[in-house]
Amino acid sequence: MKRRLLAALATGVPLITAAVYLPTASAQPSRGPASVSTPVTCSPQSVQAPAGTKVEKTTAVRHEAGTVDVPEVWPLPADHVDDVPAFCDVTITLTHPGAGDHAKVRVWLPLRGWNGRLQTIGGSAYAAGDYGKGLANAVKNGYAAATTDAGVSTYVDTSWALNSDGQVNAALLKNFASRSEHEAAVIAKEVIGSFYGRPASYAYFNGCSTGGRQGYAEAQRHPDDYDGILANAPAVNWDEFEVATLWPQVVMNQEKTYPTPCELDAFTNAAVKTCDPLDGAEDGLVDAPERCGFDPRSLIGTKVLCAGRELTITAADAVVVHKIWDGPRTPSGKKLWSGVPVGAALSGLAGTTPPDADGNVKGAPFPVPAAWIATWLKKQPSFDVSSITYSQFTQLFKQSEAEYDRVIGTDDPDLTAFRDSGGKLLTWHGQADEYIPTQGTVEYRKQVERTMGGAKKVDDFYRLFLAPGTPHCGLNNGSGATVDDLGALRNWVEHGKVPRTLPATLRNASGEQITRNLCSYPQVSRYDGLDDGQGATTATATATAAGFRCALPTHH
């Protein structure tokens, strides 16, 4: 499977890389438990196996202070984290008797300056855990850090999915869905207590994308594991959105039209220009993509310069873009899921191959949904997803719901036990997310509100923030767009300071840095210019966050 993806998608490596989330920083607020004087010995820990598991192996390796080298894991290159203090790397290998699995839990323990907290790092795509960058950054900021590989493989290697008889490996899927994440929390807490002679004062989970889904799974299924869960751009509703994100490929194949990246960008740029002012600020950010009424047909006949060639946008191009933005529908027109948000990079899911010798192109599907459909639904890893018709797409969507919702859907809206445990859940989701439609997270939050008595009651323990113009996991990823999300969560958990806004630095469509306060859903940002010294009725990119206020949308 991996070789097939490598061959078919070599030109898409930059896009795949952009979809893989690696945390680059962990908050370090000034208040909290005093740092702990830690032991200097680093030796294998004796741990009690979590229920239903057996400990196969325990190792401990001391790492001196310095640089942590992060290995190359395709599609990501090797990386490193500097100035990491000395730590003990404890690895516990678990198995579920009879399942034949081998799930590793890694716990990195600072030898000095532990801040008394646990931070568990989630995974990305089909990788259940972290390969070192998130762990190292957590240790660098004083945390004991943990992660698990769930006994599966790397980001887009799904060779573990099927048994030798061609059936789904239910044990490994269960590990990947939620079981191993809970067991990692149990193991990490036990290792920390044994190593430092006292338990962690607070336990946090930190993840985006697959890691975000894992955080929601913890809140839904294991509400006592963490005091605070930071779960961004969460891949909740997995069984539905994974199929839904193949929709752009199905549209291009069925319409036999493959717009170039330049043409796709032309549609996106025109939509952003049209809908940017809706929040009162012409700053290159679309605050509410779902309310953008830009009609792609308005670009028919427009000339686009692309790699030295002049292209003309056609009616067929406009149909493709409209269908991608609109989202999956049945052949009779019933809505199945949200589409790619207006303002997001369309080439993420509507990728194409370079022209061949005759100038022909084909669709280049993003590997995560392609693998889900080929491997878990068709149970044929080499299945050609380009053959899927509109009717077959609907059947696959319904099949995925029926077979996998209970296992990996991660969409249970009843968070009563998590609330009652005192847990706090904080999420931000980019409104230009090209891989996980933002509206899926919004709909989940609405379901929680309906289940648990309305927005005000839910706000007591669960806050959602939408980030205009932000791509998939696009904050704190080294792009210059930042937010102190973990710091806000810590202050909420440890000091009761409710995060009503999240101060953030965003990047607009021109790449400029913009300061904004992200609003707690369902509030949205509106420019009034009263406090930023501009005194204008319409803001530009130079307007400061002080010129905006959070308010309920008029349609709410």
C-alpha cells in the first residue's frame, strides 16, 4: 500500500506533509505546581498492566541534555529539537492476549525541573502517536510526556489494517480508535508516580487532526483520564468525513474535468476577495466561509496565467468547484456532508497528476481517505478509487457509517461524565481547513448543546474557537501563525480562568500576519473600529485585535 501511494502521489508530498501535524511548542505559564527535584537514576519501571493487557517488555534509556533528533518518517523529513533537558525514556510494550498486537507506550521523564504535569501527545493521519518532536517540546517545557503507537504503523502506511485472510484487523482498529490511548494514560500515570514518588498534579492531552479525534475519544469514553484536553481540528465523525473527503476526486472523475492548481487558486482567491468584507474587515480573512455566497460561475471565461500558459476557466471548471464547495450529495440531491470550506486550498483534496506526454492529467487522491475506502471498505488495498461513481460513493458513505461508526466515529455528544469529572475540553479549528471540513466540528458541538442543555451549560467545560483563514492544524506549526492554546487550557483547569477568547496571530490570504482574538463559538468576530485607533468603518490588515468584538451572528 505504501509503495502504491509513493508511486501515485510523489508529486503530492508537500500537500501530504502539510496535513501531518507535529506540535512545535508547549505552553509554559508562570503559575502552577513548583518544579520537582527528580531522581537521577533511569531504569526499567515495574508497572501493572492495564485491564485486558499484558506487559511484554519494559526498557529505559537515559538521554543527556541537548538536541533530540527526530527520525524521518515518510512523508516528513528528519527534524530536531534543540536545548532539551536530560530525560529518561521509558518504553512499555503491551499486548492484548489473543490479539497478536504489540503496542508501545513511551514516557519521557525530565530528570530535573519537572513541572508536576503530564502531557500526552496524539497522532496524525494513520499514526497513533508522536515520533519525538512533540515529546521533546513537552519535556523542554517541563512536562513528563507520553505517547503510544497503538501497535499500528506510520502516517500513511495502512498495511496493518487487514488480517492475512483479507478481513479487517478488529483488534488493531480498536487500538487505533481509542483503546491504546486510554491505556497510554493509565501507563503514563503509573510510570510518573513510580519515577517521581508522587502522581502528576495535572494530566493534559494535546493533539490535532487524528490527535484531536483521540482527545475527543478520551472525553467520550474515558472521562477520568485527563484534567484538560486540547483537541484541535479533530477528525471526529471519522466514518463519515473520511469518505466525504474523497468527494472532490469523485467529482473530477465523474465530470471528466481536472482544473489545474492555478485555476483552483483563482476560484479561491476570488471567493476570499468577495466574502472577506462580510465581518467588516477587508483583511484577507473570511470569518464565516459557510455564509460566503460567491458563485464560481462568475469566473467563466476568465484568463489565468499558469506556468507560462494562459488558461481559460470553463463552465465545467465552475461546476467542479461548486460541487466541491457544496459537499457530497446523493444522486437525488440529499446532503451527506460538508464540502471543502470556501477559502481553503482546493488542491489538497482535488489534487491532480502532472500532465503526461499527451498533456493528459488524472486525479491524485489524498492518501488518507483513499486508503480508508480501498482498505477498510472495499478490503482491497489496490482498489482504484478513480472508478467510483456518484451512486457508488453514496453506497460507500452509508457502508462506512454502518460498519465503523460505533468503533471509530467518535461522535457521541453525551459528555456528561467528562463534565462531572471536572474535565475541560478546548478546541480550535481552522476555517480554511483543506482536509477536515470545519463544519463537522461545528455540527458536533451543536449536537452536544442539544444533548446537554444548551450553549451556556456546555461552555462551562467545552469551548470551541474557529480560526479564520487557518489551514489544517495551521497554528503553532512553524508557519508564524500562533496561539497559546495549551496555556489557556491550563489556566482554565488550574485557576478557573474561562477562555472567552483566544488571542492569536493568523496569516491572511497574502501571507501577512494578523492579530485577532478568536471568539468562543457560537460568537463570531465583528469589526467596529472603536478601540484600535483607526476610527474607520472598514478595517484593513493593519487593524488590531482591539478593533474587533465577539458577537452572536445575526442568524443564530
